[in-house]
Amino acid sequence: FPANPPLTEYAEFQNSSDMCPTRGCDHDVATHCACTHVIDISSQPRGSVVELVMTNRVTDGSTPNGAAHPMHLHGHYFYVVKIGYPENDTSGLFSAANDDVECVITATNVPCPRNFIAVENQNGGFKQSLRWRDLIRPAGIDTQNRFARKDTVIVPYGGYTVIRFVVDNPGWWFLHCHIEIHQLEGMAVVIKELPKEIPTNNLITCPGAGGSLSNLRVSPLIMIVGVIITTLCVYLA
């Protein structure tokens, strides 16, 4: 998580060295590096539709052991317009990854090697690019008929999920895997939406931004209710 919440301390957040790619993480597996990844849709006007493709890539197509990821978006309900599943054998087990999405090295258009990980260049771009195979949008992305409206959806192992939502809720919205350890390991992004419409008056700031812990007042009644609920949950468990 960033040191400064973008909703209440945007200036500090924007100028922070924690932002990707400002942080300069090179994804060296031997060195821990963390940064906050932002999907900026602020150029999209209110009422427009954003389409997001979430992939669960298999770097080794022969690897049958992997996990699906339940992806949860705050601030919106979205519409699931397609789920691209991997190939399965007659027993229903994984046999090959879905090949609708391909990975190429941008500069050379060469397929990504097995263990290739995105590396940021000096201009803030990436040497890796995920795209529709041969730049052809696959069949079956249904945007005309009725489809499921959700806030959490599975992205299958070796496949992908395509969702759409309407730009109508100003804020910074968390999109993350709902498997706790995956979220803690960094499987999350923040979506920046309609920033000019975000109310900024009388928002509590953190102590590090000139605020004070005295700003954070909690009603004693709320604290007592919280303790009671927690105790009951522990007892019932």
C-alpha cells in the first residue's frame, strides 16, 4: 500500500517515489521491491464504458498445477462479458493454456520467453506487452446481450476474464485478488476514476501529511459494539 492515501493526500501520493514505475522496481526475484500500480482512466468521461481484460497467464504451457484468482473490484458492479477458459482433457483436468492472449517483447515483437517478467524502461514503459493474439479480438465477447453483474469474478488458471463497467463513480478504487496471501504479495492495482469530481473538503488526513491522530475520533459506542461482534465471532468459530 502507498505511504499516502490518494483520496485524501493526492499531491503527496503523486509525488511519492512509491509509484510505479517511479519506484524503479526491476522485478529482480532476489530483491524485494514494492510500488503502487495505478490504472488511470481519468481521461474517460462520465458515462463511458471501460473494458478490462484480466489474464492468468501460464508461463509454461505444460504446467497443470495452478490457481484461479477471484478478482474483486471496489466502487463498482461490473459486467462479465467473457471468460476464456484453458483447454481441458476428457477428465476435466488442465491440458493447455488459452492462447487468445499472447505476450510479446514490444521492441522486437518476439514472443516472451518462459520466465520473462515485465521490466520497466527509462521512459516508464514496459518491454513486455500483453495483447490479443495477432491483434485479432477473439469471438465470444458479448456486449449486446444480458450478462452477469458482479463485483467479484474468477480468472481461471491459464485463461482470462473480460469485464466492463460504466465510468460513474469518482474515486480511487482497489482491484485485487481475494485470496489474502496473493493480495499481500502485491496482486492488486488502484483504478483512478473521474478525479476532478472527487470531493476533497473536510477529509481526514494522516498524521504524516500534517494531520493529527486526534482527527481520528471513534465513538465509544461503536468501539463497544465492535468488541462485542468480534467476541461473538470468535466464540461461534
